[in-house]
Amino acid sequence: MNPHRPVRAAYTGTFDPITNGHADVIRRAARMFDELIVAVSSNASKKSIFNHEERVELARKVLADVDNATVMPASGLIVNFARENNVDVFVRGVRGVGDYEYEKQMAVMNRHLDASIDTIFLAPSPEYAHISSTLVREIAFLDGRISGLVPELVAERLQAKTAG
């Protein structure tokens, strides 16, 4: 008889900013796994509105009520992060065919780099399927309404960053 070994998953992304769609996928994934790490990645090739520390802080505040989720900063290859943190499964949110094609390619490459780590794809709830961080940033910079797209705290911080 095998004793239950806790399954640790990681949901990775730059979260610039963390959206209601991200939070939806994270909360649902947290119900599926014993532990969920939200790995906030640094990406020097992307021009971020929030710096790495701010993105980690916002994610921690937004997800403070998710008992089995831990927000951690990450850099470098996510497979290396997974190895260092005993991650068994990557969780990836996919909104549509474009996301799926990209995420499938990444899942296959991650599997090539470490065959012990699986990837699952999770579609967002329908009310969040249209939200992307890129669109949220564009709307905010154009002084559009972002309520309902991001948590209230994030909306306030985003509006302060884009004012003027």
C-alpha cells in the first residue's frame, strides 16, 4: 500500500498584472493539488509595468486567502525552479487555440528537459476567458475601465502607475 505523497504543482507566469483570470485558474488549481506554488517569473525581455518585487507582492495579497498556495519569485528556466522546489506538475491556463499551441510547445520542451514533470492545461471560467495582462495594460494606459478585469487592489495600483 502506497502512502499518499502530497502532489505539488506550480502555476508560473509574469503576472504583469495578475488578473481575475489568473486568480480564477489559481484558485481552481489549488483545489486539485495538495500544494500550489505561484511562481512569479522575471523576464528581462518583457517591458513590465510592475517590477518583479511588486508583482510578487500583489500576487501574495490577491491570493492571501488560498491556504495551500504559496507565491514565490522565480527566474531562469522554470524546470530548474520546479526541480529545486519538488514540483510534480505545471498548471497552465489556456484561453484559446493560440494559447494552446504555445503552451503545448512549452509543455513538450519542459518534458524534454525533465520527463518527471507533467503539465496540465486549465481553461479559465467563461467570465474570465477574454482577459489577458497585455490587454489590461493597454486599457489602463488608455485610461479605460479595468474594473472586473483585475482585483481591486491591482486596479488601484495599475491606475496609479498609468496616471498621466
